[in-house]
Amino acid sequence: MQQEIVIETRNLTKIYRDFWGRQKVHALKALDLEIRKGEIFGLLGPNGSGKTTTLKLLLGLLFPTSGQALVLGRDATDVTKNERIGYLPEETYLYRFLNAVETLDFYGRLFNIPTALRRQRIADLIDVVGLNWAKRRQLKEYSKGMARRIGLAQALINDPELILLDEPTTGLDPISSRDMKDLILKLRDMGKTIVMCSHLLADVEDVCDRVGILYQGELKELGRVDTLLKMHDMTEIRASGLTKEAQEEIKQVIERHGGQLVSVGTPTTTLEELFLKVIRQSEAHPGRRVRGAGVEAGVSDGR
Amino acid sequence: MVVENPVPPFSSWIGLASLTWLLVVLGVALAGLLLGFLIALLRHGPARAVRLTGRAIAGAVEDLVRMSPRRVWALASLAFREAVRRKVLVGFLVFVVILLFASWFLDPDSDEPARLYMSFVLTASSYPLLLLVLLLSVFSIPADIRSRTLHTVVTKPVRPSEIVLGRMLGFTLLGTALLAVMAIISYVFVVRGLAHTHSLAAENLRPVTQVHLAPGAAQPMVGETDKVHGHKHTVRIDSAGNARVEPKRRHWHEIFVEQTAGGTKYRIGPEQGSLRARVPIYGKLSFRDREGFDAKEGISVGYEWTYRSYIQGGSPAAAIWTFERLRPEMFRDHVPVELNLEVFRTHKGNMERQVLGSLGVRNPDTGLFVSVTNFQSNEFLSDEERAIQPLSIPLLMVRKKVAGIDVIQRKSKTPEGGVALSPNDPHRLKEAQDLRSQLKEEDAVDLFRDVVTRDGRMEIWVQCVEPGQYFGAAQADLYLPAPDASFMLNFLVKGYLGIWLQMLLVIGFGVMFSTFLSGPVAMIATIGALVGGLFKPFMVKLATGEQIGGGPIEALIRLVQQQNLVSELAPTLGAEVAQSLDVVYRVGLRGMAAVLPSFGDFSYANFVADGFNIGANTLLVHGVEALAYFVPVFVAGYLFMKMREVAR
């Protein structure tokens, strides 16, 4: 069944001009994009490729030079669409003189959320992002990771249908980064649509259903992550408990069938997995040095 | 007190003012719309330009009408909190520090300490406050845009109108709170700074000599108190034993005489009368020239400052104040008159000697004129002189006590060259003539029956008696004092309301400019708009051609050719081109003068310091005027904010 379109851009173009109207940068060239309800869409691209420009055009922070962007069926410059949108900016642009509760209260008021509901949501969100211990501290005392978390909380204060995240994991330590990614997946499971842009490819790969790759303002690639990444002429076999002889035999079988063996070896885990494993074990047994975590992780994970 | 720009009555002002306002606002709005349409036309072609313009109008109306008070309040309290947490209260500390050390510099020995103290505290509270709100309002939105905190706000369902109004409201609240505290501190400072008393020892009194004493009467005494705050008071004790402290430096004291075993003791009470809020009833001033014809103005004696107009002594020339709506219940047994004329002498003689003048009242309908009294005036009239010999018009003027009763017809020249007389009704004239001739020595003229008309009109005539000397008069120079209003209310509320209105304008213009200019530029623009407003009367004079010397190009020609301002330029082609270019400049200047607020008018420091009540009419007119600026400035700020790409 065709799902509801949440974001649609038609021929969306942005040219930055100087004061005299002279063209300076062609930031986005005729972008045509459709994002459907309930998916996590990743916008990828190197610095200056137009990711953030696209996001800002979708939010109405910039006006398109030509073309149109429709968000939740309304023009991107229409403020009423913001009722159903949450936005986490690239860096956490929040008022540094407010504390966490005041921050969420202020943004909650901008949505005209009734007082009782607002209080409830603030308490819930501070819990979700794990800032209960620092909720009365002014944001200027926050670390970058804490600021990201409160930034995410403010993006969720209105229980939005569409969430736009600009570099959501930048500046986060691996644990927070994993928490963030888990939260993104959870939000998707709750039926929300998420658009994120990032240049941390691993993160995008971890969470996104579909990605678009931008380069110099043009959309170069668009599709499902699993389809895009699938290497159609390759086969991967992973097995445990094989002897040298058994491996040799398998090689011969491959050769016999005309296949070409690319590599055989002991797989390694990702550094992220190792790190998380070490931290989790340290938390479970404080004071003890964690040994052999990598081997265990590699074996047990089996990826 | 000098009142250069009297505030017109609200009822007669509001009609023309609102029409002008409407025209200016519509003109500016249409010009803006046309400009926007032309730009859209060039960029997108006619069909889309029409559509875009229509959408812009509809969007603007929606944004302004559908503002959410809760969101505005959230943004306002954020602005308030931001200002407080960014320690702007330092500005307030500056004020406190100024006051702490003020007593080092404020001279309590000055002739008018109350004036000095009050004008000082009003200035000391207005400048730091206005500077503070100026800085807050011009730097706030640009700082939010630079730090991109605004991105997080505008991606919420917040309309640009709410952002602009929220700022304006937040800073107004902060300024109001600061101003209220400043007002209370200032009040305490003034009251405490002026409070003093004197003491009088019985041995400092000496008998008044050359007085013929009635049998059994006590000896009148005179003496001086000790010197406090740089002055002494003369104390007089009359033959009935009543003691009186004579006024000095705009105040007086009560004195209590106590008989004790050790002799008579005198106790002098706290100072009174320096903190007043006089309520003047002003009349409308017109003149009579030396031939006895009505004139709009008197003679110019050559001063650049044309505030006062002069009447020649020893001639029929007179300054005539016409009062309206006078009622008997407003006065008890006399109509007090306060007068402060300027004297211009063509021959000096004895400078100490005052110039003699006469004061009369006239019925404008019948022409009955009663010459009430003579008075003396110097270049200025000191308080002591006024207090000792106050001018007043008795409600019943006994025939033999007044200098003369007459019937005077006022003469004016008609445009046809003839002479018009007023009153011209023979019946009315006869009525006055009859009254005049019937009055016997003991009979009295009843002011409200014979001189004041049924609808409460009366003329007060001031003439200079001495030939060769001149009196200078302006409308505010003569008034009838009504009972004083509350000084506390006048100082604390009304005086500071003027600063509050100024603050409102600063915030309005500051926030409006900051929606499309960077902080420092917005600051200069705001200061420019408000300082430009101070020169509004001059701009209007230049624009209407009332100012001699022409526009800037004509003035430049005169400057280069070393010509005076009065003579006509030689009718060359160059001169004509210059004058036509100046016409364009004048139209522009007229437009600018119409848009700029007359910022200085909102300061009531003179009223409060001179001890005059600020009338409800003044507050009403200025309140409406400030609002009339605030609303379009807010709308303009909203439009600039709306057109702005926040993320650029």
C-alpha cells in the first residue's frame, strides 16, 4: 500500500546571492524528493553538499529561489505546519541562560500546550534523555552531549509526527550515540517520520531505511539502504568451529564451482561494539579491568 | 514656566491627528506594497507577482490577527528573563551610584533647590533607563539570529508578529519595573534632600521701629532664623502676637510659639511649599497694538527666541488673556493671578527699580473694563515679591478702590481696510455704560455678574504703564492657579509616565530596526530617528518655507555668494533650478517630519521641576501619540521580520 507522503519537494532550488543580487553559491539544484510516513530518511553528503540547506528549506528558515517544498501537505514557509514538526538543529541553539526545565517549558508554551500536559511531558522527556540529575542547571554549564540531549527533548516536546534531525550524533560519545540511535528507531516504531542528515556514514547505515546522497547541491543517489548496500555478485559465509582442513575443503568446493575466493580470515568486531562491551562490563563490575572483551564480542556478536 | 509647544485640547486635536495618522500610515503601507509588487514583477512576471502580493497581504493580516497571547507572553517573559540574567540590572546600579554621590554635587544652597533636585533625579533616571532599553532592544534579535537560537524558535508554530511583539512587551515590562523602582528611590531622595527646618532664638528678634502702636498691643518683632541649607528666613511677629515665617527659595515654614517657664520659645516646622503641583488655568493670549487695534502678536524687540511678544509702555498696547469656562465656585473671595512677565528696557536708569504695569479685567460681550490694580515687574519676579504682594482680582471690586471703570470696544482691521468694533451691539454697550455711570463710590462691581460672561469668558489685560519700557508676554506667563494637585502623584506617576512613553518609543523603534539591521546599525538608526524627532519643529519650518533662507541648495548658494538670508536671489537660471530642487527636498522633509516622533515633548521634567501639575489632557494626547507610533512601528517590525530569511 502506498504510504502517505510527508515531505515532497518539486524542483527545489536555492541560490545564495549577495546584497547586489549577484549569484554566489548554487546550494541546491532542482531537488525532487518524496519522504513517506513512518520511515527514517538519511541525507548524506560531504560538507557543503546542500544537506543543511535542504533541511532549512523544509523548515522555512530559508526561502526557495525556485521550486516548492511541501511539508505535511503545507508550504514549507507556513508556520502552522510547525505544530506537527520537531527539529534538532546542527548545534544545540538554545538559550544558555535557561535550565533544562525552563527550556522545555518555554518551547512547550510556544506550542500552546496546556500547563498540566506540559509539565507531564517535560518530566517524561527529561527522563527519556537522562538529564534528571542536571535539570536545574543552566544550559551554559552543560557538556556538548548534554546539550544535544536537551536539544532532542525540545524537538519532541510537541509529540511531533515529523522529526528533522541535523547531525543528531555529532559530538556524542559512543554510548550516547547508541542511545540516540536507539531512540530514533523507537520513534520510528511509534509511527513517526524522521529525516536526518549526517556525514557519519555508520550512523546513517545503522538507522536509516532510505538515504539520498547529495553532492554539490545535486541528488546523486536515492534508495533503500539495504538495496543500495547489497553486493549482488558476492556471497558471504560465516561459520564457527571450523578446522584448517575444513576451511581448505571449502576453498576447493568454491573453486570447483567456478567461484573466486576473495578472502578468508577471522572477522573483527567494530570498535563501537568493543567500546560498548567494555563500558557495559565496567558498569557491571566496577574496579575490575575488562579482559578479552573483543574476542567475546566478536564471537558472540557473530556479524 | 516656559511652555513652547502647548498641548492642544484632546477633543480638538484627535480629529485632525487621526486623519493625518491614517494618511501617513496608508501612504507608507501603499508605497511598501508597490515596491514589493515591482520587485516580484521583475523577478517572477506579472501573474505570479499578483499572486504573491495577494498572498503576502493575506498572510500579514492573518499573522497580525491570529497572534496567540500565550505565545507572545512566553516570548515576552523570555526577553525579560534574558535581560535579567544577562545582568542588565547593572544599568540600574549606575543610577543608584549616581544618586549616592549626587549630594556631593547638588548644591542645596542654590536659589531653587527643589527644581535642581527634581530635574536632576528625572534626568538621572531617564538617561540610564533609555540607554539600557535602547541597547537591549537593538541587540536582542540580531544576537538571537547570530547565535541561531532564533532557529529553534521560528521552527515552532511562532508567527513573526509574535516574536516582534514579544520582544517589545518583554523589554517594556522590564523597563517599567526598573522605572517604578527608580521613581520611588528618586521620590525618597528628593523629599529627604529638601527636608529641613530652622531654629529661632528669642534673642534674635528685635522690635520693629517706627510703628504706631495701639494701646495695649504688643510690640511687633522681626528677626531671622539660623542658616540651614544656605538660607535664612525672616520671621515677623505682629502686634497681635501672630508669628509668620516669610517664604524664601520657594518654600516657607510654620512657626509655633510656646510659652515656657524659661520664656517664649519658637519652634519652626518642616519646610512646605517646595514640592508643589500647581494647576494653572491658562487663557488664550492675543495682543493690542499701540494704536489700539487687535493684533495676533506684539512687537519683536529683536530677540532670536520668539517665544515672547512685547507690548510698548505708555500706549494702548496690551497683552490680553481670554479665559473660558470660569465659574464662581472655582474661587472663594478673589481670583488669584500668577504672572511672570519679561521686561525689556529701552533706557536703563536705575536697574533696581521695577517697571510699573497695570492689570485690568474686561467683559468680552459688553466691553466693561475694570482697571483692577497696578503691579511692578522686573526682568524676573522673585518668589518673595510675589508672595508678599500677590496679585489677585477680588470677586467684589468696590468702586473707590479700583483705578477706573470704562467701556472699551476692541478694534480690528477688516480685510477691506475698514475697522470692525467689538462689541458692536448698541444695546450691550448701553448696558455697560449704564452700569458704569450708576456705580457710586461704595458700590461694587461683581466680577461674575458684570465682568464674566454667562458662559464663563473673561479677559485679563496687562499693560505697561511706563513709556519707553516694554513687557514681554507669552501665553503661559499669566494663569489663574486652581487648587494644587497631589505632588506625589505628579512626580511619581505622571512625571515618570513621560519617561515611560519615551521608553516605549525607544523600544518600538529599536526592535523594529533590529529586525533588518545589525545591532550597532540599528542603534544608530534608532538614535537618528529619535534625535531627528527633536528637530521636528525646525524641519517643519524648513519644509513649509517658514524658515527664511530657502532649502539646502539655495542656502549653499547664499553661503558661497555671501548673501544674506532675507534678500531674494537674483532670478538667474541657476537660482531657479536650485529652488526647484529645494522643492523636492522640502516634500521629502515634510514626509520625514510627519513620520518622526517629537521625542522631546514627552519629557515632563520641566513640569515637575517647576512645580506644575501635568494635566490629564497632556497625558491623554501624548499617550495616544505614543501608541500611534508604537502600532505602525510594530507592524513594520513584523513585516521586516517576516521577509527575513532567518538562517541566512
